[in-house]
Amino acid sequence: PLSSKPDMGLQNEPRRHECEITHGNNSGNTIFFVLPAHNILRSNHGVQILTSEIRIHRCSRTASTARARLSMTVEDQNSNTWSKWLGWKEFERYDVLVISEHYRNHLVPVIWRLISILGPAGLWILQAPAINLLFKRQLDDEQTRLQAKALVGALTQMGPTFVKIGQLLSNRPDVVKNPIYLDELQTLQDKVAPFPDEQAKQMIEDAYKAPISQVFAYFSETNVAAASLGQVYKAKFKNSDEFVAVKVQRPGVVYTASIDLFILRFFAVFMKKQLKLRSDLPGIIDEYGKQLFDELNYIKEAQNCNRFRSLYGDIPGIVVPKAYETTKQVIALDWIDGTYAPWEDGVRMTSIGIQCSLKQLLEKGFFHLDPHSKNLLRTPDGKLAYLDFGMMGELSEQRRYDLLASMIHLVNKDYDLLAEDFVKLDFLPPDTDLKPIVSILKETFIGSSDSGKLQDLNFGKLTKNMASLARKTPIRLPPYYSLVIRSLTILEGIALKSDPNFRIINEAYPYVTQRLLNDPSKELVDALAEIVIDQSTGKVRWNRLRNLIVDGKMGRLDLVAPKPTSSREVTALPLARNATKIPSNALVPTTAAVSSIST
């Protein structure tokens, strides 16, 4: 090795090294190097264990030298010998190629997990849906609830990965249409059976390398909450007056998660091929896998938490905890008192959450992927607190601009421009004929409204209709779409419990118009010009500009604009260069808006 950077982890945890290996023989496709026989190495970067040798599959070549950079873990060969021999392995990150290659060569844990999964799942199918279908039974609410409870029990027996999937489904009324099933699946958010407290406390002592009594001035006797991947204790560090929440990861979940994802992805590839699905089902599993592995890494969660706090902690009405001493399986964060939804002022609380979500999605690009009702608290002073930062998403700057433009085009019913946005957003291939797509999009979005008007757009219906389009048209659903739409539908679902007439687009549009009128970036200047200037005549659409300004200032979405009069139409280029007089009855926009139109 030319360089070695040890990084010590938990007590009895392997050491991690980064090494650069150089081999002068460039004749073959594989580089070999020999290590001491008493050590074995593991890596997530295309490296495979071959007794005392490491075979590197991916390398870059320059002249006659082959070089490769990899991360490797060194540990005693005697530790967990049987587990390794059987094929159990802990992966540092989700890598489809590495995980697939490993479990194709180690089928024992795969078979064991298949039995563990198919047993409860098959029993539930035989007892519930299969019998209903066979005998054409119509179930009353009580019988349906019993079957829903049986499904929750089956998911719990199948393990944390499937409990997490059940939690995701509990926030998707577009997928799970029966409200009784939705209610029962939501019990998975906070009614998961805990693992023994003694085992959790031992893990904490191993993490801090000291007895609990030496680290904490106070530590709760039992857990205060249990979730799919871990459980929480209330504690207070010594020499501190503030309470913290100490979260401990479920034992063994890092091993089963990789096998479960391998199995799910195998079936996803099979279904996509056999059913000729247009949607990228394997890609969705991969996206879920990356998020799950991030959530299993508490060091990553602590980084996410503190980054989220620095970006959004100063927003009025928002509270974000601070993360403290953290290891891969134990994390401590500020303790926050509060109550879970539903709240009496649910619409006001959701409005705060939506404004924060819009900043996450459209301004900073770093967003919370799992804002369900158990990850949001109403503090005693009426603020909204975010919890659990394991699942986070990120959007590029260009993607954020494209999303903003698409929302404006949708509200203004510019379906031609919206079709072009769909290409930029990866919903359509670049070579797609957009003419037939325009009418399809118009029908889809109007059909996703309860009243046929865009101000009544329902995100649950929109998600369902988009999924239907993906089966019938060239439109495809990129993996990031499900993450973004999920974060918004969860918030909309919380608000709908307080106000059935709540619509997220009415909350979002004022923010969008403010960004459009005040952001000097070229992308949004161009988007503004597309909206307020008639592309065929080059004249300003004063009614649209007026509505943008009013909606941005008043927080009101008015989609039914009056028809423009000829006295208000001014050629765009003279406005910029010849200083044509603007009618006195025209509403003058902000400086940024005038600058945008002039540009």
C-alpha cells in the first residue's frame, strides 16, 4: 500500500483502511496481491475474498501500470467464522453488483430468509386474499380489519425490511385503497415490538466503551419507543442538564437487510421482464436499498441531522434537534417534547411543514424523505419538530429549477411547455414525439382533481394516474419521483385529517411565484419570460403577470384569470429597449420581475 488511513470504529469492530495498490504487470485483466494468512479483507468496491488473495475487478490503467483504489476492512479470521462460512455478510453500503455477486455464491442465507419471508406471507395470502377470491366473499368492516391485522402481523414476522415497506405503504392511499388497511398499516409506525432492553444497554456500553452509569447521569429503565430498525431511550449525559434521545439499532438488521434487498430485486427484475412493465421497478428497489442502508448507518444519520439543522433550523416555526456522540449503531440527539398528529390546528402545522418542504425540495435540494406522523411533533409552543434523519434525499440545482418551471407551467395550463419539462425531468426520453403527450398530460392532471380544476389537484389521485400512464404511454417514473411525491403526499394526508378541502398546491404556489419573481438565475428568468410573454406575438400577458404578483404577495391561487385587454398588451422588446409607456392601470411588478421580463 502506498497510503493507509486507519479509522477506528466501535470496540471489537473491524478497522477500515484506504489503500492505493499499484501493480506493474498490465498484461491481464486482474490484479493480485497477497496478504498475511491470519487476516481477511472485505470491501464494497468490487473486491472479492479469495482466501489470502484479493481480486480487484475494476481498475484504471495508465501506461504499463494498473492502479486501483479501494476501501477494505481488516478483522480476525476467527471472529464470526461460522457466519462467514455460511455467507452472512455486513455491507458498508448498498452496491447492487457486489451484493448480487456475493449471494449468488452463498445461497444458504438466501434460502433461510426466503423461508422466513414466504412462511408468514404465504400463510396470510392463503388465509385472506386467496380464500376471498376463491369463494367470492364480500367482507364487512370487522372481517376486513381482522385480515389487515393479520397482514401487519405477517410483515412483523418477515422482519425489519418488510416492516419498513409496510410503513411506506401506510402513507400511500393511492396504492393501498382500503382505509381500514391504511389504518392498520399505520400501527407499524410506533407499535413495533421492542428487543430486550438488556441487549440494547449492552450495545450502548460497547459503543461508549464504558458502563452506562459512567456515561449518563440518567438513563430510562425501559425503552420509550420502538421502531422497525431500532428503539429509543431517554437519557441525560453527565455534566449536562439537557435530556437526549439515545437510539439503538436492532441486532442483526444489517445482515438481513442486504439479503432481503437481493431477494426483492430478483423478483423485481423477473416481474419487469415477464409483465413487460414500463416503470423501473428494479430502480425503485435500488433507490429504497440506498435509503435503507443510509438509515442503518447512524453516523450518516447524525451528519444528515446536523446538516438539516444548519439549513432549516432557523426557519420560523421549525425545530430540528442536534446530534451528539454517535457510532454506527448508537446515536444521541436532543430530546424534544411534543405531541404527534392529529392536531387541532393540523392545517396550520401542515402549512409550516409544507413551506419547509418547499425550501427543502426547491431551494436547498436536501430533503426529509420520511415526514410521516411519527416523525413530526407539535411542540408545546406550537412549532413543528422534525425527527429521524436516516432517510434523506437530494436534488441537483438543475432538477430544482426544472421542478419549479413545471409547477408554473402546470398552474398556467401551458401543457406544451409542461411536456418539454417532462423530458428535462426524465419522465420522457429525449426523442419522444410530444404532440400526443400534450393532450394526455392535460387529461391526466384535470382527472387528478376532485372538481376538474387544478386548484383542487389531489396528489394521491395524481400518483395513481401517473402510474397508470407509465403502463400505457412512453412516460416513465424516475426513481426520484417516488421520493418527492411521497414526502408531499404524507404532509397532505396529515392536513386532510383536519380539513378535507386542504390542497397542497394552494399552499405551494405562492412560494413558487415568489421564487419566480425574485430569483435572478437564468433558468427562472427564462421560465418567467415563457409564462408572461406570448411566444407567438412577443407581447406581455399582463393578466398572468398580475396574478403572479398577487398570488406571491397574498398567498392566494387564482387559476381563473380574466382575459387580457388590448390596452394592456405591450411588445416585449420595446419594453426593454425603447421604453414604451406602460398603461397607468397596469400593476407594476417587483424590480426583479421587470428585470426578468426585460431580459
